[in-house]
Amino acid sequence: MTDGGRLRPTRTMFQTLISFFKAVVATTLLIANIVVVFAIIFPLGVVKLILPFPLARKICNNLINPVANTWVHGNSGWMKLVQPKPWHVSGVEGLSRKGWYLIGSNHQSWVDILVLQRTFDGQVPLLKFFIKKELIFVPLMGLAWWALDFPFMRRKGNGNSAAKDLAAARKACEIFRLNPTSVISFMEGTRVTPEKHAQQKSPYKHLLKPKTGGIAMALETMGEQFDCLLDVTIVYPHGVPTFGDLLSGRVEDVIVRVHRRAIPDDLKVVTDADKDYRHRLQNWMNELWVAKDAEITELQAQFKQGKFKS
């Protein structure tokens, strides 16, 4: 596996001071953005909790979603402030905020989430993630994710706990049917690292094996409603950045390729009697992953050779 290493360029004292100043500004704006948005979402989330009626939930959601979109705009704003160099993004033309999209992406860093937010900001409905159950306890953000109906799932579960997690995730996806939504799944299920790549004996050069869990859940409840799959490839030509690199404005180049893929008709509808469904879904995802792995190799080579064109 080759991930380009971490960002560790030689820096002058002046560049270090500039990066520190950018990090202070970005962190301040990030925290202020979270606090302001949370102050609005928190009471609406409490209302949703104590008045779990369809009408009350709909009214709250109609108020919460615009606030959440403002939060995404704010994040895009501070990212562009500390890193004004345009990213290399293609494939978002013609998308609609009134559509339903299933979004699948490779996953290398926590930075990926903010990259996706900035890429799709104003292009598609608010992005909804499958989130690890433990993250519901994150201060401020945990309650915000719950109020926004993000589906929480354990990475591993068994017996009653697994059944309850699946039921909760299905319920969240059912809610997504009511309003235009973009559902994101990092198909590998975790961030790729050299250690995980070796342990898994992945057949791909840059990727871990794709998992069907999140995608199957979304298709089971909303398959026929999705307009398409937005197959996203994220590449960091100078190495995989940390969140600190992003805050400091040290992420010089980001390549994002968005491909619209038609979802096969035999994967849009799931029945209990269809015992071969997961096998067909896995085969389709494997095909997408072969193409994605080759695309990453090509983009990295083009950038290294100075032949890359946005």
C-alpha cells in the first residue's frame, strides 16, 4: 500500500508562524461556528425528544436543516480562508439540492469529512453520515448529530444490541425518505492505514476492502428513491493530511473526483427472500473499487509527473 506519507515538509520559522496564526484563526472560527449552531439546534433537539410526533419532528427538521447548512457554509468559509488555493474538484456540475443521493467514498483521514462538506456545499442536500455509536457522547456534536437524524451504529454487535442498532438505523433512513437527503457511506468502514491494509491483505493498492453494511442499509430503505450513486475519489498528492494540517492551511492540493453511477435495478429493492442480495451488492462494490484503485494510481502518477490537469 502507498498512501504518500504524512505531510512533513521542511518549513522556515516564518512559515511556521504563519501556519500557527492560521491554525488559531481556523480553530476560533470552527469553535464559534459549532457553538452558535449548537445554541440553535439544542432547544430544537429537546423539542424533538419530548414531542416525538410526526408534525413536531417535521417542523423541527424544517428549522434545523437550514441551520445545519449554515454550519457547513461556515466550515467551507474558514477552510477557504486559511487555504485559498482552489482544490481540484470535478463532477459536481448539475447536481440538485432537491435530489436524493447515495454517496460512497474512500476514507484516509478525518479531513475527508470536511473535504466532502466543502465539495458538496450548496450542491446537494445536507450530508448525512452513518456514525459510530460512541460518537453520540461527543460534547455538543453528539446531540447535534442526533437532532439531525444521523444514524448511529456500532462497528460490531451481536444479539439484541445489534438488532436494536439495525432497527435504529433503518428508522433514521426511513426519515430520510420524507425530504431530499444525501446519505454518505465510507465504504471501507474505517480509515485506511498501512497496518490495516497489511492485516486485511487487501487486494487493492490504495484501498481497504469495501463493506456492504452502510450501503445495504441505505438501499434497503431508500433504494428506489436514490437518483444515483455519487462515487467519490479523494486523493492527497502531497500525503494524507491530519486535522492539524487542515487547520494550519498546509493542505496545498486536494483532488476530488465525483462520478455518477447508476444503481443496478436488482440492488434497489431488497426482500427477505433474496438470499443472494449481499453477494450481488459486494460484487458491484468490488467493481467500483477496482476502478477507484486504478484512478488513484493514475491521478498520483499524473501529479508526480507534472501532467495533472484539473
